[in-house]
Amino acid sequence: MPSVWKPLTPPTLAEVQDFIGGYVEVIHLVDGGQMLINENGMADGLSPNPYATVQALKAGYNVAGQVRGNCVILRGDALWT
């Protein structure tokens, strides 16, 4: 089952790439937060992430099936600028 990481401070690009296992795609959430996912999760054969899929759909993002793999949720002081 994929994991969700909710850091309290902004993670580095390298930290996020290590956690999600690839290139980063940013989804802007309806609450003003950001969700970072692996942009090639489906092609890489990663496991479906139901939590991330629901968050992406709420944000109006076309997930083309399901978001796959780990995700990072950034809110407040942890947001990327």
C-alpha cells in the first residue's frame, strides 16, 4: 500500500523524488495545499493510491484511472513556493 508523507517543513526536491520514486508532478488541492506525486506512476507499475486519487479528483485533476505510488501532502509552512 502506498504511503502518504505530510512534512511540517518544505522538503527538498531530492527528498520528494526519493520518497515518490521518480519525477514530481504537483497537484494544487482545493484547500490550498499541494500534493506531490510520481508523474510516471502508472507507467512505472506502482500500486494504486486511493487517498491520492480522491484528493486529485476533488481538485479537478484528470487522473486517467488512478494516482499510483507514494504521495507527499504539503500545507501551511511546508508549501513549495
